[in-house]
Amino acid sequence: MAATTTLSTHKLINLVTTHYPNLTFTAGDYFAWQPETNTITYQIDDPSFEARLLHEIGHSILGHTGYDRDISLIGMERDAWQIAQSELAPLCNATITSDHIEDDMDTYRDWLHSRSTCPTCSANGIQKTRTAYACISCNATWRVNEARRCALRRYQTT
């Protein structure tokens, strides 16, 4: 198992609510840190519940509010996992394995690779703005949707 704990899901929610009274914890369809409202949304039936909850708390501790470049998101995710593994998991008697972290990070790396792949020649392009890329191989440009929770769409612009 990627993450284990001796605490039940409800006891863990009670523990983190006590330790982080400035945060609101609410059940939802996916895990997310929402800095605008200091809310962490969690998916109660996720098999990696403990690890993912601690990861989202890591985002809050680090003050993550947004990013301009995709590569910045990768760094934020890595940093939140580091906090979750080294600081938060021991407080909750939980274990977050490096394999679990790498598996999760791979989803972001795959996302970044897909967004930056040129729809014309399949070379990797460079990010120009939050949603626009350019190919240094064939000079094509394209824009992308957010696609972190839905299918990636790339729209060629030249």
C-alpha cells in the first residue's frame, strides 16, 4: 500500500481539523487545495486518502495560490509532497512512500508532456503563456485547455 496509517479516515479528519483550524475540510469528488477559501476538498473513498489529504495540507502550508507556467506546477506538487512525507505524515503516524509520490508526480509530468507536444510535428514546444505553446521545430503554435481533471485539448493556431 502506498500510504498507510493507524488512524481511521474520520479520526484523521478530526486530527487535521484540530491542528489546522484555519482550514475548512469538505468532502467532494476529488482532492484539491482552494486558497481563495482556505478549503481542502477530499475524496473520502480514495484508496490513498491519507497521503492525498496530507499533500493538500502541504499546499496550504506552503501558501500555494497559483502558477503561471506548467513547470512551476510540477515544482509546487513536488514541494507539497515533500512536506506531506517529511513533516505531516509522522505527526499522523502515516507513511507516504517515495513510490507513491513518484507515481503521482508522473501524472503531472505526463500532463506537461502532452500539453507541450506539437500537434503538427510531435516535437516538444515551449510555453509562451499560461495556455499557449510554440514549436521550435516547425514554428506551429497552439493553445491548450487546463485539462487537469478533463481531457486535454490542443487547438492549433497557425
